[in-house]
Amino acid sequence: MSDLTTLTIAELRDGYARGAFSAREVADAYLAAIAASRGLNAFIHETPEAARAMAAQSDQRLAEGAARPLEGIPLGIKDLFCTEGIHSQAASHILDGFAPPYESTVTAKLWDDGAVMLGKLNMDEFAMGSSNESSYYGPVTNPWRRNGDETPLVPGGSSGGSAAAVAARLCAGATATDTGGSIRQPAAFTGTVGVKPTYGRCSRWGIVAFASSLDQAGPLARDVRDAAILMRSMAGHDPKDTTSVDQPVPDYEPALDQSVKGLRVGVPREYRVDGMPAEVERLWEDGVNWFRDAGAEIVDVSLPHTKYALPAYYIVAPAEASSNLARYDGVRYGLRVEGDDLIDMYEKTRAAGFGREVKRRVLIGTYVLSAGYYDAYYLKAQKVRTLIKQDFEHAFDKVDILLTPTTPNAAFGIGEVSGDPVQMYINDIFTVPANMAGLPGISVPAGLDAAGLPLGLQVIAKPFDEAALFRGGMVIERAAGRFAPTDWWS
């Protein structure tokens, strides 16, 4: 039954409708694949008992003709999402043993729609990282390899476990979060499809916070159709989240078949950065030609404040992180390291519980929020953020979507860049602006580099116009095809 793990969500859905296989058979096939692939370190907590129980419920509903939208679809859940009674530690030592008595809104919606839980996926600690090397549970290995080279590669981050698991066929789809590119960058590195919805489209309730004004949940999937299917179930207004927007959630699948003839596609000149590899430039040009051949109108646009997005982001995000992570003190839950007094216990717990990258960002955030530096750094970064948002608004007066590369390079080796934080942060150069402006974006596999590694193209749309993302994503997918790694890991 291992062939069941090669089926997309749409194919599983159709197979269930035909009675070709049962949800229990599919769940067992995925559980076997996970057990045979633990060397990738994609899952940090497996839930076989829950998976089989949920699959049994799905089989009953299928037999009764009462299938829900995701009936029997096995999913992996990023460890940032709280799952009731199940390990939810944001891949951090400081949350040791935390099993919340509540369910995040996004995962609750998935279970209500019939999805099956396979387990919790590895990630960068507290979603802080671009390579999945900051996890307390160790790095995730990308299922892709360079041609003729056995060097283990990173899957991107922070949703590296989600991306690797989807690419390696260890789950049919996965939840992920994107603060500065943490869905789209790992999607590009693993040849998968990743969607960052509009800020406020998916509830953040029950998701461990990194930077509250930037975090947004979204799906990782094998193709654009699967991403659209997952997106519909994940999205929706939530009164428990004050940043959740009360907007109707459309059925995104019909948009996949809509023509892009007459669609205005913007190409921002500022995304042509110094030192960008020629193959990324060529891929971008291929994407432009694919849209032109499909009948779209190509328009050059300018986003003049793009060059300030990354430095502004690395002021705003750490500032919010330093505030959000102040709650982890050893008093109420998770790790506690006893000290001579209360302050000593705080200090020892946080020193032992947080990893190097989390400490770095907390210190940066505390610094930029401190007296004497707040106006010079944090307030100025927020003003720059407003200018970035206005740039996009002006561009969308002329175009319907924007087309850019997702990343400036393909996946790199584990340990190759981790010693240089600035170089690591540059991986988010093309993805951060959409977060700063709260816009939706999608990364779709578009080709392979000279070493045989996947590269992605990104589509950015107007607020709450995720349907346009899927229309644009289908143009790329139809022209480029789909990409899968060689099965060497199981």
C-alpha cells in the first residue's frame, strides 16, 4: 500500500469517493513511511493511535455517505500549533512536557473537516530560523540531494519539518506558519507549494506566538490544487483572535481553472538584487514568459522601499518576540531550573531553555525597545513598514498580481551558513516584504538549478485575493511541471 502515499489530496479524495481504498489503509501507509524515514527528523512526535482512531471515524462517515471536505486526509502539524493533550513545544527545550488542554483554531477546523493527524513536525525553535537548524530536536534533513553529492541539505525554515515531510511523502499535506517567509522559503527549497495567506485570513489562536503582527498560518502541499483545498479548511473568522478578519472564505478550487488572459502581472524591478545567481534570473524570466504565453499582460512596477524591508523586519520581529517570549519563565509550565531566588530561577530557566538563535533575537528585540533606542529603531522601522505597504498599494493600482523569485538560492548544506546570521537572514529577502504589508503570497516549484535542486517562483496578490494566487500558481505549475526527490531516505 506504499503507493497510497504518492497520491495527492485531490486523488485521495477521489479514491475515497470510488471506494478504492479505506482511510485506515491510507493512514497505515503513511505511518509506515514515517517509521521508515526517521532519519530525516521531520516528525518530533508521532501519533499513530490518534491517526488510526481518526481514520476509523472517517471510514464510518465514508460508508454513510457523509464525507467532509478533508475526510481521511493524513496531515502533519507544525509543532507551533497547540494540539489538545499532545506534545506542543515549538521545538524548544523551555516548553518541555507541555501538552495543552486546548486545540488551536486552525487544527480544530481541520479535524472538523475530517483530516487525520499523523503527528507533530519539527521546526526552528519558536519559528526563528531559515534552515530548521535551531530546533531543540536537531536539524531536519531535506529529502533532496545535489547531483552526485551526498551532503545533507537544509529544508529551509522555520517550517522545515512540514516542507520535508510533504516532499518526502510522509504526509499528504501539512500546516505551517509564515512570519517572514517560513512557509514559502522551505517550499522553494523542497519543491513543494507553500501559501502565506493575508494577515487575518487564518486564526492565530492556539499558535505559539513569535511576532504577533506578522505571524500567519498556511498550508504546505504537493501541488497548487492541494494547497487550495487545505486553505479553504484552514481559513475563516475566529472571534477568539482579535486580528482575525471577518471575510467570507471562497471555494478556491474553481479559480484553478480560470484563464489568466488579461490578468496584469507586475514584475518589481527592485527584486533584481546584486549577486542574484543567473539561474534564478533566468527562471524568473521563464515565469514572465509563461504568463505572457498564457495571455497575461506583463507590467514593470516599482517597490522603492523594498531594500529597507529586511532590516526593518529584523527590528520589528525581534521586538515582538522579546515581548511574546517574556511569558516563558519557569513558573507556570514547561522547563524550570531552580535558583537561589525568583530572579535567579528566571535567569537560569531562560538561559537553559532558549537556544542561541532565540536568545539572539530576544536580546535584539529588548535592545530596540529599550529607553533611548525605541524612537531610533523600533518606531522608525514601523514607519518604514508603512512605506512598504504603500508601495504595494500603488503597485496594485496598476496590476493584479506580482511575480518574483521566492529565494535568492537553492537549499544549502546543514552547517554551511548557520554560523553567519546575516547571510542566513538574507534568505528571506524576497519573502519578508509581503509579511510587512500583510499580503498573501504563494511559492510554486518552477525548475531545478544546475545541481538538480528545486527553485520556486512567488506570486503576491492583493489582500484577501488568495484566489488570484492560485490562478497564478497554476500557470507556473502547468508550465514547469512537478518535482519530487529521489527516494533515498527510507
